[in-house]
Amino acid sequence: MSDESTSGRETSSSRSQTLSRGIRALEVLAEASEPLTIAELASQLAVHRSVAYRILRTLEDHGLVDRDLAGRVRLGTRMAALARGVSRDLQSVALPELSALANDLGVTALVALLDRDEVVTLVSVEPHHARTSVSQRPGTRHPLERGAPGTAIRMQLGATRTSRAAESHAAESADPGEAADLAAALEVGYATSTDEVIPGLSAVAVPLRLPDDPTLATLAAVYVTASTDASAVPARLVRAAETITERLR
């Protein structure tokens, strides 16, 4: 094998690693509750600060991250523009329903999608007039087996439109509590959870059917447990999910 071909493979591998680290940096920033210092980001990426700095400079050049006056890093405005292109029709159709749910019920309403073995928020709306509300930013992730949105996703596994990764994950998870939660949700048509993702927060979620789209989705309401009477939430979510599905046809 020639030195030239070996060098080419090493260059390709180096580029792939750099790209992977850049993507991971965006994921870390999306999951962070506040802007991070370069040192904090480097620690989470398990790289030297100089490497993290080079990654950030490239992301900055493309408007994907910004730094405030203190030098702390956060996602840039360009990320919002890119995100609008993800499931554009679903976002535009769901937004009026999410706004109505949030303001009428005093909850944070959101649409989340299955991404491998995690649930990721696609779009969310907080209530305009509420003493307490929950911030659930697009890109927020949590494991499939935790929380009502994850259960609502799992309610759809076994149907004709499934994710192989999620189906395999579900098959490997033999937790009796998870099985009981799923059985209860299938019986009533919606899922509930309290303190499973974030202490002090509750959620109600229903499956969201996407016509002609294999993506598994859920419509959910998240709220501070002690501040909301959730008795009206399940039926309202079911109606809203049906409306979104019909408008996508």
C-alpha cells in the first residue's frame, strides 16, 4: 500500500473526527441550561482547550455558536434558521395547536420526535400568562425509557412504522415498571409521568401520527407538578393530536 493512500486515509479520519467533535459540541451546547465556558465545553468533549477553541472558531465562522462579553459560548442564531428546516410542515401545523394548549392549560406544550433511543424536542411553546412555567428548548433530549413522551413513543412501537433502533432498545429493556407504565398508557390512550426526567415536573403525552412519514412523534404537556390541575390535559392533547394529524394529510 502506498504512502499516498495511507496519508489519504489518515487525513479523512482526522476530518471525520473533527466533524464528529463539532457536532458533539453543538449537542452539548443544546443540552446545557446556560452558556458554557471554553474550559467547560472542552471538559465535556474530553479534549484539550486548544482543540475546543479551534472547533468553536469554525462553528463561529458559520454562525452556529456565539460568545457573550464574558466569553461564554451558546448556540448561534444560524442554528435557529437550520432548525426551521427540520420537519417544517409539522412545525408550522403544530404551532397554533401548541400555542392554544399552552395558554389555555397553563402548560408548556411540545412536539417531540424519536431519535435513535432518545426523545428530542422539535418545537415547544410556553404559556404567556403563568406564574410558573417550564422551559423546554428545541433540541432538549432525554432517554426513551424515561418520561411520558418516551412512553407515548413506545406506544407506537410494533406498528407498521417503527424505528429498528428503538424497537431493539425496547426489546432489551425488561424493566417491569416500564412494561407496566406502557400497558397502562395503551389502555387509556395517553401516558403520564412525574419526577422522571426533572424533579418537580410532570408530563402528559399522546402519540402523534404523522401521515406518510415513518418518524415516531408525540404531543406532550409539561408542567410544574404542584401548580397545575392536569385533569383536562389528556383529552385536550388527544384532540389536538388528531387535529395536527388531519391537517398534515
